[in-house]
Amino acid sequence: MAKGKKSDYFGLPYIVSVILAIIPITAWILGIVTRIMEGKIVAGIIRIFLGWLIWIVDLIMMIVKKSIWRLLNA
């Protein structure tokens, strides 16, 4: 992985992040954990309740933009 490139899911390589994003329960849990680790508690709580809906958007964004969807950028 090139220097300076940021990957989601704890800095794992892109292909590993895509594989984790494909599995619904893994993507849901990791999405919640990464948001809370970023200090975005509200985004983490929203993902708890809407995780299954956000999973599809996360999967598409991971494949297209190589980053999971930032629900709240604040």
C-alpha cells in the first residue's frame, strides 16, 4: 500500500477491507467500531439502528471510492 493512503477498517489493505465489507455482520460491527474510534459517537449510534440499510451503501462506496460512507463528517 502506498504511503499516505488511508484505508478503512483499521488501516487494513483495500482488498481485505472489501472482503470484510461484503460480509453483512462484519461490515455492520466494523462500521460501528470505526465510527466510535473516530470519536463520532452519534454516527456509531445511527449505524447500530440503521446498519443493515447502510451496509449496501458502504459496500458500493468501498468498491467505487475505496472508502466506507462517512455518514456524519462532523
